[in-house]
Amino acid sequence: MEIDFTLRADPTAAYRRRAAGSSAAVLFLHGLTGSPVSWVPIARAVEGRGIDVSVPLLPGHGTSWRDMDATGWSDWFGAARTELGRLQADHDRVIVAGLSMGGSLALALGAAEGAADEIIVVNPALFVDSPFAPLLPVLRHVVRTIPSIGGDIAHPDRDECAYERTPVAPLATFHRALKTLREDLWKVDRPVTAMISGEDNIVGPRTLRVLRSDLPRPPSIIALRHSRHVATLDFDAHTIAEVVLEAARTEAAVPFPSETGE
């Protein structure tokens, strides 16, 4: 599949395209301090195969970390849920694909009512992997920002245009929400594909262990051996695009067995 990584004139803007007569759509969700930049090249490639795509800009992102400082998990989840509902109103099948925090949002949408038909997560976060994470509720009142968590890409010519600083207050809401998400994973009754990089300097291996143990059905695991955290812009982007396209073209999700086994 051909992927064009050329930046748009306004690279952080939302990206939405409709293909004539498409009954399927893909909702792409970017990561913390990131923007649609991380998904647009793949979204354009999927759109080129006749699938509707939407890459929203989550609240507080794509401008300045100061704008993000006034937002948090509830804002990001609310925006993602609204866009999912919009796509579901017009399509028979909707896939949600999320990178990093976008993967967390995708799983949270899967645990809520009106979930998408299938979930694809790329290096999703179920923990804030920092020794200071437990202190975030206190640190948010003392320290306003920490160094950027963006830019973990092996490819030398790719940039996710992430913020140069990460505001602590929104990060604290993310940390708190992830605890609830881990407790709710049993509610995710949709097929989940987890795409995991061989080297990830942002999300540690315990997230994958929890996905394997706590989802109600085993996730499909795909190794991205040549990429780091922002794999959607890295050497394995073609693999991610092919998986997303295959999911969007699937006629129907595999039925989830009832508690009675029927």
C-alpha cells in the first residue's frame, strides 16, 4: 500500500474524507501532546482504498501546551465518543484505531455502550510509565510542565509535531482514568488487535501483559519489529495500514460468545 508522509499545509488540523458509497469508516485517535499528524498518512492510504476516514484533533492539542493545560481525559474521551457516534450514524461498520493515549481512548470506547465494531491499538497506554506517576495528583499543584514525551520514532525523517512540553495537570487526569480503564477492560466485547513496537521508550511491557490477561477474549498481537513508540510514522507504518484496511473491509465482527456458551 502506498503511503505519502508529506506534511499538509496545516499538519495538525483534523482530517476527514468520505469515499462515495462507503459503508465502513475508520476513526483514528492520536496520542497525548500529539495531533492528526501521526495518523494522516495511513488515513490517506486507507481512504484511497474506498474507506471513509476521520482523524479528529482532540481538545487542547495541535496548538500549544498551554491550551492542553486546560483540558483532560473527560474532554478527550467526550470528543472521541462524539465522533464515533457521528460515524456510526452513517456507516454499517466502524473501526477505531488509536495510537498511545489514542489507544487508551479506543479501549475506553470499547468498554462503553455503543462500541465500535473492532478496535486496533498501536502501543496503547494502560499506565503512565514513570516513577513519578503516583505523585501526579500532588505534582500538578507544584510543577506545571515536564519535558516532552513525543518524538519516539526510529525513522530519521519523520516528526509527529508533538508539544515541546507536557502539562502535568492533564497528565494527572490521564493517570487517574487509566486506573478505571484497567478495571473496565472486561467490558470490551469487541475484537482487539494490539500492535506493539519492538522498542518503545514511552509505554512499558506491562500494558501488553494486562491486555492479554484482562480482556474478555485474547487480543490479536502483531509485532512491529522496526519501529518505536510512534509506529504510525515509522518503518512499520505499512503493516499498520494493511491491518486497518483489512479490518474495515471485514463483513462482520466475529460474534462474542454469550455467558451460557450459546
